[in-house]
Amino acid sequence: MPGTCIGNLGNLKTSGYGCRLYGEIYGCIFYADDMMLLSRFTNAMQFMLKICDDFAIDYDLKSSTENSVAMRIGARHNVMPICEPLKLAGKELQFVQSLKNLGVSYSLQNTSSVQSQWRNATIRGPPSLV
């Protein structure tokens, strides 16, 4: 069952940013307090991070910048120049080569595996998609 967005966090859904999969746009996967943002472009990702920042301020929450990272996937992930840094709560996010989210590991070593894992997770129905 999809999660309910409250306050301006619902703007993630209405922003139109995210990744297209099977004709639908998905910008965020979340479960409890764990969230993964998805975007095709870094400027759109920064806009989505700003929505999260605004939500945290409005609801007196603190973003966990120590546990937040960014990962570029695809043929251009290592093409120069490197993209502008992404910021959450005023801190730059570290770009990583691999990560684990909700028990699923993602690595740049095999981007087709990442795409396959995402498709499989969507077909099985992850906890909440926005």
C-alpha cells in the first residue's frame, strides 16, 4: 500500500521529477524513515533535496546528512566534468560507487544489475513509491 505524503513532502510527487518506469514517474522510495530519491538529472535531484530540506524545517526534523550519499548510474556516471555537488541541509553529499538501501545493494560495477534490481523491487511492490 503506498505511503501517504504529508505537508510539502507531497511536493516530491507533484514535482514531476524522478525516473520513468513502465510509463510512470517515480521520484522517491521510502519505508519508515529511510528514503531513496531517484532522478535523471542532478539539477532535478537538488530540487528534490530542497523539498526534503523544507519538509525537515517545517516539521522540526533533522536530516541525517552523515548517512546520506549520492550515486550516479549509467553510461555517463564517470564522464568528466563531474556534476555540481548535491547538498542536503547545507552539507555536500558524498558520491559513492555502491550503496545499500532497504537490504538491496547497488553498485556501479554492474549498472544492468541495478536496473534489474529496481525493476524486480517495483514488480514485487516496495513499501512505498512516490
